[in-house]
Amino acid sequence: MKEIKTEDAIGSVLCHDITEIVKDQRKGPRFKKGHIIKEEDIEVLLNLGKEHLYVFEKDETMMHENDAAEILCNLCFNEYMKKSAISEGKIELTSTIDGLFKVNREELFKVNSFGQMMIATRQGNVPVKKGDKLAGMRIIPLVIEKEKMQQIQEIVQKPILKIMPYQIKTAGIITTGSEVYKGRIKDTFTPVIVEKLKEYGVEVTYHSLSLDDHEMTTSKINEALKQEVDLVLCTGGMSVDPDDKTPLAIKNTGAKIISYGAPVLPGAMFLLSYKGDVPIVGLPGCVMYSRRTIFDVVLPRLLAKDLITSDELALLGEGGLCLNCPVCTFPNCGLSKG
């Protein structure tokens, strides 16, 4: 850094905070470290008694934190995002829609392990609403080598972040269980599913009851598919009991089974399959009575048509135990973040 006359400081980068004291009103920084001095600042600085300033010496090999933050933002910025103005060298991103937030963890790691720079995001694979904060980024020092910023642009595959809008608009529900089909007990499962779907604007356009009979359930699933629903949900009959036929019924539709079982509690007996691009899901009984389950974890991804693999389901085990907190904050909690 170097000392220069305040009148000669236009365009220079301030090395330190400059405090302003207004009697009975405020005391605090009028200009902060890193501020780029403008022509209109000169009179203010002189009035603050600053006839000389300490500024960074201009170096064509270095980049100011504001310019570096823009580069980091561009590595993340994508459709359905809004960026903030730069404040203290930091830029934040917010969502412009309701959708599924995705993070490329490998590329994010490249940035955060490169040194002297950082990007902090909310957890990936979670639902976000319009206006939700997504990420913040900045460099650590006030200035950084231009070469280093060029290098990070070359090694990172962008965009690091993505928001997927929800695409599924209709669903079919097949409620299995002979006791329900024959009217012995009231169907209390379907209303729970309908409410969860309604949160995402999904309309149930097909609903049918089925006996604990795999052929009948298969027929009902195929009937729903013929009505071109975007998603099929089969409730009940997912345990290991011999008379629970739902997994066999789903298999007999010709759907590709991704996984029967998931390392999440509640929700271990969850089944995920696809018939073409239509998910066919077997929901365990816990979805009916537990506040949050595996269904809540995967539903946003299903609705965004974000293909789920068996490996991704296997990764849900870490954090897969719902703690049944007295005040539920899902999805802003650790449940199955993988």
C-alpha cells in the first residue's frame, strides 16, 4: 500500500475503514476497506479530515474483490436466479421461482479447495420458493491474482448451481388394501397424499381402490397410465408380509425398478420405479401417519423430473434418521441430505 493525497485518490482502492462520527447520531465506517474512491467521495473525505489516504498500489496482475466476486457468481449463476448488488465484496443469489435446487458438489469443491475464494450454498436437492436465498460468494483477501481467477474459470464446469422448475402437474393414486376396498375401514391414506401433492400444485386426476391382489393393482396402475397421469402413487401393502402385493403389482407393469427399500426412517419399505418417464412409486404405511418420511425427501425431485438413481437413494442413509423434532423445520434440517 502507499500514501497519497486525497485529491489524487480517485479510482484507488482504500486499505482501511474510515470512521465518521456525527454527534448524538452515529459512529461507524463512512467508507470501508476495499472501497473504490470516486470523485464525489473526495469532498466527504476532506471534511472527515483525511487529506492523505492509504491505498493499494495499482498492479495489473491483481484483481479487486468486487471483480473477483463477479467471476465466482458467473460460475454459479443460471436461469431462475437473481443476483444481489455487491456488498463488502460479496454477491448473493436468490431464486426467482418455486423449484428444486441442485448443487454440483464436485465443482463446488473445486472452488472451495482452490484457496482464497469461497462459495457457500444451501443444501442441494431441496425445494426452494421464490425469493429464497441460494448462495453467497466472495474472495477472502481484498485483492487476488488475476491468473488465479482465470485458472478457476478454466477448471470449473459451470453452472455449479441449478434450479429445476416443477414439471409434474397430475398424479394418479391407487389405494391398496382389501379392508379399505370392502369398506371395513375408512381410507385415511389418500387424503394425506392429496395434501402433500397440493403443496406443489399437483392435481390428483385419477384415484382407485384395489384389493390386496397384485393382478388387480397392476390393472389399476395401467389404467392410470392410460389416462396419462404424470405420476403414479400406490399406497399401502409395502411390507414383507406375504399378502402385501404392491411391489409385485408394480413390477408386473413392466416398470423399471430403481430400488425397493431406502435407508431412511421412516420410509424403509419405499419403492421407486419408472415406466418410461413416469415414476411409479410404492409408498410405505408410515407416510400416512408420520409427519416427514422418505416421500417428502424424494417428492420434489420426482416433480422436477430429476431422475433418481439407486446410488443416490443409498447415499440418503447418512442423515436418514428423522429425529421427530418437537418443531419440524423440514426441509431446513438434516433429514436425508445425502
